[in-house]
Amino acid sequence: MSKIKAAVVGLGRIASILEDDTLREKPCTHAGAITSNEDCELVAGSDTNEERCRLFAQKWSRPGNPVCVYDNASKMIDIHQPQILVIATHPDSHYQYCRMAHEKKKKGIDIKVVICEKPLADNIDNAIKIEKIAASKDGPVIITNHERRYSNDYIKARSILQEEKLGKLILVNAKLYFGKTRKLIDMFWDDGTHLIDIIMYLTDSALSYKNQWGANLTERSGTAWLEGELSQNISTIPVLIEVGAGRDHLVFEIEFSCEKGCLRIGNSIFEVYESVPSPYAEKFNSLKNTGETFSGPTGYFANMLKDAVACAKNPQRLPVSGAIDGLRVIEYLNSVKKC
């Protein structure tokens, strides 16, 4: 059986360059995921930056299997007719390329799946347009690369919460420190995309924004607290998100407080606590670390590409992270940005 042809638009960090980071789990880029998947073949990439094109071709070409590069995505698609198209450009061009993929598909180029980097778009209007393309009868399947949905540690956490192994969820607390001097709103719009999406995914709930206090989100210092709530069946669950600058370290962390324990997950964190009789006071319970943890590769990029391949083989399949999921995140971010 012939391999599924894949091409990449935008040849920067997440497309290719991060694969050179010796500390990151591999694959950690779109090109890395494509070339490590036995069902796929990386055929081409496009970027307006000549040096990035050169480096991309040099890194990913193999004997007998050269990777062609272009400064024009439309030309690349016409020549190579990929079945999977990765959009790894800045958010303000995501709709442009999703629309291009849709138009090419209507003209007979069988682009089955578009993988779009997060955030899905740069604003709510474009996010809605992309979701409409995905929902149309003749549109490609669109995957939003909310990579933590594909990560094995978060998949394990979802199982713990969904099965109520710690009882019912009562409260969610989250922290995001991703830049010492970045504007808080920029940090939240970029890295907060993952945070908002994974909170909704792990709890199978819709997150809405209510209030904020602390530092203004337009500032480059201090800490802002965002209050919201998850809608789950007929109940609501409060959510408090801390977004801070001024730190020389990165923090991405979520704590799920439940009736009979709590779960903490984030970058290099996986901790489960359960309620047990307290060793310090009679007739009281305390939290005890169960020792349950996560080890081994998370498979986050490899699993995402497997989802794309499965969607390419079965266009009726719903992706783990679709355009509608990207839209829901943008709706939340937009509600925060307007305040």
C-alpha cells in the first residue's frame, strides 16, 4: 500500500527546528512525527524564509526520498498533492491556509486532513470560519494541535477523573508562568491555549469566563487571577487560573481537587493524593500521596499523527482534537481578551 503523502506549511520551530533540542522527547515536531510514522511520507515543505527551506530540506531528505521545498504553498500543494497538510505558520494566516486547502480539495486535490497549529486562529471570526470549513461536506478533516490531548500522561489523568476514582470533582486550580517579561495576555493567548483546552478535555466540560483580578493582562509583570467555571451536566465547578510573569522558570500545572483526593498534573508533574485516616488527629482524614505516577514516553506528537492518519483513512472519523475544540478555546480566550 502506498504511503500517505504529507506536506508542511511554515518551517519554523514546531514544524522542524525543535527536533534538534536534545532534551525533548522525540518526535517533538510535525516533520519528526511524519517521518517516524510508517504510514506517512514527508514530501515537501514551504516557507517564505529561504534559509528555513534550505535547512528543512537538508534535515529531512533521505537517499532516494528528497524533500522538496517551496516559497509558495499553493504551488507546493499543486505539485505534490498531499493527503495530510500541516499548517505550522503564525495564527493570523491559519484561516488563509485552511481556506486554500478547502479550495484545492474542491478542485480535485484530495487533501484529507489538515493539521493546524494552536491557537486555531488569531481571532474569533477566523476561528468560526475554519470550523465551518471542517463542518462542510466537502471540507477536509481539521485537527487542532492541542498536543496534550494526545499525551499518555494526560490520557491517564483523564481516566482517573472520568471514572471518579477520587470522587466527584469540586475545584480546579491552574498556574501558567511562561515568560519573564511577556505581556500576560500574550502568554495566555499562546500557551494558555493548551491550558484551557486540556482543562475542558480532562473534565469533558465547557469552560466559561467570569471575572479577573490582580495585574492587568496588558502588563508585563505581576500576576493575574482568572475566575471561571466548568459546566458539567447540571452542576458547575469553579476554576481559578493564575497567570504570572517575572519568573525565570516555566510552570504549567493543574490541580483537580476532588471529594476523596486530588490530582496534580503538568510539566514533569503527575501526582495522585487520596484521603486516608489522619496520622495526626483522631477522626480526621488527610491527603496521602499514593505513589502513583507516570513514566515513559508521552507519545504526544506521535499519537497526534496517528490520529491524523486514522482520519485520512476514514474521513468519517472524529479527531481527538478537532476544529470545534480549537474554536471553543478561542471563544474562551476572546471572552478574557475583551475584558
